[in-house]
Amino acid sequence: MWFSNFALAGSIKGKVNAAGAKNNANAVIYIEKISGKKFDPTKEPAVMDQKNFVYIPHVLPILRGTTVEFWNSDNVLHNVYGVQQRKTLFNWAMPFKGMKLKRKFDEVGQVVLLCNVHPEMEAWIVILENPYFAVSDKEGNYIINGVPPGTHTLKIWHKKLKGESQEVSVPETGEVFVNFEIK
């Protein structure tokens, strides 16, 4: 048949309820592992911008091996200070508007980004083992498309709140719904 070369894949949709947070945004929902598969990072770098004294996006999930390009879109001195598991990865001054620096992330985990010049600035990079992840919006909605069929462990990460992992059976086509409560 003409469609026999298309890979079968489903979608995982759901909603996150972040108890005690100002909204339900910025939770990373992801599949823990896909056995027997290796995933190459995108060739184009992901972008973390410093604009109006805020890191944009606040949470940036990426696949292991991805390069992130850091931008300074403000006309002021910023500094990008990255820490993973209490270890300083980099500490760069970015004094000029339009300045860009790059770094590749090879270790799975979370990196907090700070700015020593503006202590209110904070963001997170979440490095994952596969490309099956999403970030919740303010209403808590998320969707992960193109998920291989089968039973997977779905996890959730938030900078302050915790939630339980859930087993999910993804169909060959169609959608499955999984909601999370994080506290």
C-alpha cells in the first residue's frame, strides 16, 4: 500500500495542575527512555535569549548533544552563569546587544541559568535522552507528537514542584491522555 513506508506513531496529550504555583506553565513532560534507539540532536542550535531582563524561554528542554545559542537582546551588560549539579559549567559576560555565544550540552539533567548582574533572572535547560517531550502552557496543556507505539514511562519535571511518573500505552495511531498533579 502507498502508506506502508510511514512510521506508526501516536500522541500523548494532557494537562498539568501545578498546585501552589502562579500558573500551570513550564513543566517538562517527557518519556524516560526509548530502548534500543539513538537520537541525533538537531543541527540548528536551540536559542536562549536575554530580553527585557528575562531569559526566554524560561524552560528549554533539549535532546542530549544539542547546542544552545545564548543571545543578548538587551542594550545592557548581562552574564550567563550555568550550573549543573552544583558544578559551574560556564560564566560568560555578555556586554553587547546582539552578542551570541554557543555551548553544547552532553550530560542529561538540568542546568540552571542565572545572571550575576541581574539576580532576578533565572531559567532552566532540561537535557533529555530522546526527543519525546513537551512544556506545559499557562493552562497546563501539553502534547507530545510522533511517539512510538508501546508502553512507556512518562515523567514530569518542574523547577519547584514534584509529580509521580506514569505508565502510558501509546497506540500505533491516535491519542492517549495523561494528566499530572504536581505539588
